[in-house]
Amino acid sequence: MRLASAQVSQACSDPQAQVMRVLTLQAEAGIRRDVATLDELLDSKYFHTNPDGSVMTRAETLQSYKNAHAVHV
């Protein structure tokens, strides 16, 4: 079982709490620029809408985390 999936299933059986846990894991992974966890959590159809209205695919989103991490290290 994947790490993020295990963390969600161990958290509790309440569906609303599970959703909140996944959102928390996603937010924490984004802050840490944890591409492996984001890759695990984001659906294959995921897309990100930027503040300017431009849209990024899942692959572009993950790449942006990889690129930003390399720049800030």
C-alpha cells in the first residue's frame, strides 16, 4: 500500500475526515514540494488553474514542483 493511502486509511473510517486528510496531505506535500506524494495523490485527470486563468495539466503541475525545488535548493 502506498504511504499516502496508508495514512488516509489509518486516520479513520469517516468519509468526510478521509477527504480532509487527503486535502491536508496534498497541502503539506505542496509546501514541502514533495513530488512523490503529490504524484501519488493527484488523479490522472488533475489540472491546476493559475491565478491568471491559465491551466496546467497534472504533468505540468508536477514538473513545476520539481523545477521550483531545484531552483530554491
